Amino acid sequence: MEALSGALVRIFAGALELGPDFFVPFFDKHTSVMRVINYPDQAGMRPEPGQTRSGAHTDYGALTILLAENALGGLQVKLRNGDWIDVRPKPNSFIINIGDLMAMWTNDRWVSNLHRVVNPPLDVGSNTRRLSIAYFVHANYDAMIECIPTCASEQNGAKYPAVLAGEHRLGKVKMSQQAVT
């Protein structure tokens, strides 16, 4: 996953008209995390209408590489018009989500999309299990994240203040814990 994420940030740099190694120093001591996420079957349970398996959120890091089963009831992304749409994974492929740090770097040229995981439709039954493997690509803890030169202009200044990647992550974790208490 390190090799794939390294290749992706080089591709991203090219797409943003930067040198191919622009992002490399931001990830040489990365704090990335891989998680296996099991959404168990719900046999004997009846989820409430609108209940989700994972509530709406954005990812804290630079990007997320996701391997997900193509099962009913899964990842949805929110469109700019407010509608939610299903993301249907293709066999033998990954889903790539832009995270908060990449959105900050690109001044929202690339958006950290709000997404969630929904329950399978009731008519499918509650015995549908879902398994996902997510690799959350986080920059070095001490990486300074600020708008990159190709994404700002005099008319379109930086939308976000510069922030250390680690401090951003800690702040997001603290906010998520406060939301639950």
C-alpha cells in the first residue's frame, strides 16, 4: 500500500502541475493506518429507517485507498446538490477518496467528499455482511499543510490556514469524540 500511495501522490503532483516528487517529503515519515472494517450481518435485528453503519464523514488524511466488497448496502458519497449516490466497486480495483489534507493543499480544487456506509435494503435481508479494507494515507505528523502554489491566485487566495498534519488529525479525533459524548 505504501508503494501504491507513493505512486498516487506522484500522479497527483503531475495533475497539479508540480514536480513529480513535490509530495514525497511530506510522506517520508508518514503515519498512515490500515484498517479492516467488518460490518457484521444484522440477523435478528431490524435497522431503523435511515440508520447507517458508518455516519457521514470526511477522511482526515491526504487520501484513502479502499478495497470494498460489491455488496448491497455500502459506500455512498454526497453530491454537491445534496443527493447521496451508491459507489459500486469494480472487481479487482480500489476506490480512492480525497482526504481533508489534500483538499487543503489543493484549496478545494479537489474536495474531501462527505461519505457514509448504509445498511443493505430491507428486502435483501439482514444477513448481508460487508468487509472493507481501508488504507488511510496520512502525511508526516510534522508536515506543514498549506495551499500549494498551483492552486491559489490573487483572485483565489488560500481558503485554509496552514496547519501541521498531526495537529489537524488530533483536532478531528477530538471533535469526533465530543460529538459522541
